[in-house]
Amino acid sequence: MRREGTNPDDVQPEDVLCDFCRRPAWADDEPCVEGHHGSIICGACLTCAWTAVQVHRQGEAPTTCVMCLETRDEPGWGPEGASTRVCRRCIKQAAGALHKSKDWAWTKPVD
């Protein structure tokens, strides 16, 4: 997502925010994965999502996943009290992408 008031012709790294924690995803040199329509999940939120859904087998079916824009009948994750959710499939795909990336030292929490 983008910070409110972002100039679409001059998007800066600090304007791109994680859809879940709302911290700048590009400016903090944080690993992140992009989804559809500019959605972003940062490495810290992905770790929380992976731990909840894959390790602890918790989560509710998301209304609509912000990353793939699909409504899936599977557990998903989102910060408590937030309306944004990411589905299990996107959690697994994002984790695989970051885990394989040579640019980031992100590893999947043990499941």
C-alpha cells in the first residue's frame, strides 16, 4: 500500500507501506514481497503470519486476501483488529520467495 498523499509520479521508498503493520516496507531495508495492486507484506509480518498459520495452525479464513485479491476457504492471518488478511497460499508463496532470495537473510520459522 502507499502512504496517503503519495505523489503517483514520484513514489519514494518511504511511501510504500506494509499492508499489515503500516511501516515503510522499502525504506527500512526490510525484506518484503509485493502482491496484486501494490499490496506489500514485510518480513516481520510474514514471520508472524507463517508462525500463526503454519506453525501453530491458527487463523481464520480471510474475507479477501490483500495479496492475491481472492477469497479462499483456508486459514489466513492479519493483525488483531485489522481488516487486512493474507491467505495461507500467499503466506507460503511469499515465504518461499524470501527464503530463496539471495538479497535477504529471511528464513521460515520452523513448523
